[in-house]
Amino acid sequence: MKKIRENIWIIILTFLLVALLGAVVFSLTMSRKTEVKATKVGALFIDNVDDGGWNQRHYEGIYYACKSHNLKLEIEENVSETVEDAEPAIERLVAKGCNVIFMTSNGFDKKLYPMAEKYPEVQFYTTSPDSTPDNMTTYYGRHYQVRYLAGMLAGRMTKTNVLGFVAGNESTQTIRSINAFTLGARAVNPDAEVKVRYMHTWTDPELEKELARKLIEEDGADVITYHASLHTAIDAAEELGAYSIGYNNSSTDYSDKYLASVNFNWENLYQRIMDDYSIGDMSPGKYYWHGVVFGTVEIDLISSAIPQEVREEIADRIEKLINVQDVFYGDIYTTMGEKKCSKGQRISDNALLRKMNWYVKGVKIYE
């Protein structure tokens, strides 16, 4: 104790020097972060940005974030998910001075790694789960959460116990949506089954409508939903008197048969990304995957035909999602009977985001 008293001022001075050093390091780190500023933002879209669907919603979200940060936006429309189309589009954006580039479709994936490596000073963001390069980050919404809610709604409203799902390309995003929809439906109606017809493209309004008609007329579906760029599946359902649940389309121009829409709030997510970028927060391997907790995804219950008890049931499930009781947990089996998850367990984010290539029990795929 005597030695401590004798050296007390040395101890205090040492402590103060360590604290001062820590403050200097923190200050330097923060100053490096604030030095990172985008001069121009670029974005790739697979269709026109006024399509009223997927591309327009993304464009509006990016534009909102750019405006809030006083940044100019350069866009490339009608860029297919091929190297032949995407690489020249990226080159054009870089030539215009873009040092942030958003790639807004699932197919802008690992085939574009060479472009990320060629331009290490550019920060790339992609909706594909593939984002290995240090300057490439995945972003998406936990849309499967509201797909589950839509499944609950469909499971309560169906009379035939057959739900129709028109799907674009087969991908982890699409499969995850189909599985969540099916789990939600069967949670409230164990007899429900989901019949799926793939378009094998994201955008084909005529084919989308044709497959919706087949699901109703040939397959017996009385509720239709879809995972594609446009909304013509709804038109088929309206013409044939079936219920429908939309995707990024909260229009009130349909009949009461149009029950709801599962939506992304892309403005919310793009704003968060650009806020982080502006302070240099671009950690390698980081991904953005926000759900109902952040308000990035939501279900809009539109129709007056939805019974009050169903609305309350969905509201209760939303509260559970907010309190982190997710969708892919408990006993889950594939269509082949393989157990993928057990009671008390949850499927990991990595498996959900990048490895879901199987369908849950209750799904039937038509070729």
C-alpha cells in the first residue's frame, strides 16, 4: 500500500496518457471516416425505372437517398443480368465519376467480381447474396417475413386450399419467398398447398398473366400471388374472380378480391446505406438485411373483405416478428421429407440468404 501511495501520481499520469492516446486514435479514426464522401451515385436496372414495379421502387429509393445527401444519380436502364450487358454499363457509370454503384437485381452477382476488382475505389452494392470482394456489399429486405404474413392471409381466405404462386427466376430470394408464404399458410390452415409456376424471367407481363390463369383454371387456386417485376398476375385474378395478394403494389384500383400487398420500403434501406457510406462504414463482408423491425418490409392489408379476426391474427404475428420470433424456426421439412430445422432451432441467416435451394412441405412446382 505504501508503494502505491508513493507512486500514485505516476499511476494517475499513466492513466491520463493512455486515455489521451485512446482519444487521439478515436479522433483519427472518425476523421478518416468522415473523409469518405460519394461524389456521384450510379445504379443498374434490368428494366425501365418507370415500370410501376420492381425497378421503379428501387429507383425511387435510391433517388430519395441521393437527394437527402445532395448527390447526383446516374442510371443505366434495361441492363440484362449478363456480363455482356452489365460490364459496359458499369464502365459507363465509372467514366461518369460514380464511386458508389447499386446493382438492383439478383443476377448482378459473382460474374461481376472482376469489375469490383478492376475498380477497388468504387463501392458496389448488390441485391445478390454473392458479394465476396471487399468493395462489394449485399443488401436486401427480410421480405420473407411479410410473405409469411401473406401466407397466413391466403390460408384463411382460401376455399379450395390451393394457393397459386407465379415466380420469376429460380433463386434463393424466390425460393425463400415461396417457402415463407407456404409456412404462413399452413400455420393457420394445415391443408393448404402452394402450387408454383416459374416464368424463368423477371419481366414478361403476358407470361405472368398466362401462368396466373393456369394456376386458377387448371390447378384450382383461388388465391394468387407472385414474385416478379410487374403485376399482371393480379389482372388475371381479377378477371377470373380469384383473390390476389400483390407485390410492391398497394393500388386501390382493384376489387375487394385484391386483398393485400407485401412491400419493400426501399427508401428506408437506401437511406441507411448512404448514411453509413458517408461516414466510411463499409466493412468487408457486411450485409444489410433489414425486416419489420426496421420498417424495411411491411404488409398492406387493403381489402375490406378481410375479416377483423384475421387482421388481428396478422397484427399479433407482426408483434412476434418485431420481438425477434422469426419465420424459419421449429420443425421444418422439405417436400422430400428431409428435416431442415428442429424444435427450438432457427435456420441461420447465412443459410437463408445464400443456401436455400429446397422447398418446404406443401409446395408443388410445375414446369
